Amino acid sequence: MREYKMRRGEHLEDRVPDMEAFVEEYFGEVTDTEDYNGNDLLVVDEPDNPVFERVVAGRVTYSGKKDKLALHIDERPAEEVIAEGHVEAAEDAVAVKNDFLEDATDRDAKARRDSMKRSVEDEADKPDNV
């Protein structure tokens, strides 16, 4: 499960007031919920795009911090999808995922990558528990 933070000054609840409708718009009908760190995330067991096997997404709240967007997508192997004749769906899958994340967080793929790099570097600078 990956968690994505918002741009400075932005809040997830302002950008995505109805998480269920937002997830359904991009991935398909929400069929279940799943617990993640005490938060109920939305599950799409049969996503619209045949590349995706299962999607789990939703709001993760932390006390004293801004909410983050959690997203996990189980994908089928590209070769399998293309062999079934879903070439356009394979190409569209990346766009759907990036559009979903950008619309929710207001951060493009480059900004999200840079942020993840910084968080990994920050973790490396922290001393081990001694």
C-alpha cells in the first residue's frame, strides 16, 4: 500500500469530498471495504479496466497530520492483457492511475516521485534505535 501526501496548503477532504464516488469514477463500482491502519479503505474487486485485478483506495487519517491518500492496485501481467486483445486498456491503465492520483493530490507523477525520493532519503538519515 502506498500513501500519497497532498501539496502544501492542500487538503484531501477539500479536493475529494466524496471518496466513494471519486474511486468509482476512475476504477469502477466499490464492492467492499478493507481495514488499513484503522481506516476503512474502499475495494473495487472488478475494476472497469481489465489490466487491474483489484483496487484498494481511500483516505488515511493521522492525528495531528494531514490526511493521506492510500492506493494499492493489483495488476495482471501486461503480456496476458495484450494477448487477450486489450492493448488500449494496457495503455490506458497508466493514465487512469496517474489521473486519479493527480486529481486527488494535485501533484503530477514527477512531483510524487521526487517526494518519495525525499522521504526515503530522510529515513536513511535517521539514526537507528540505539
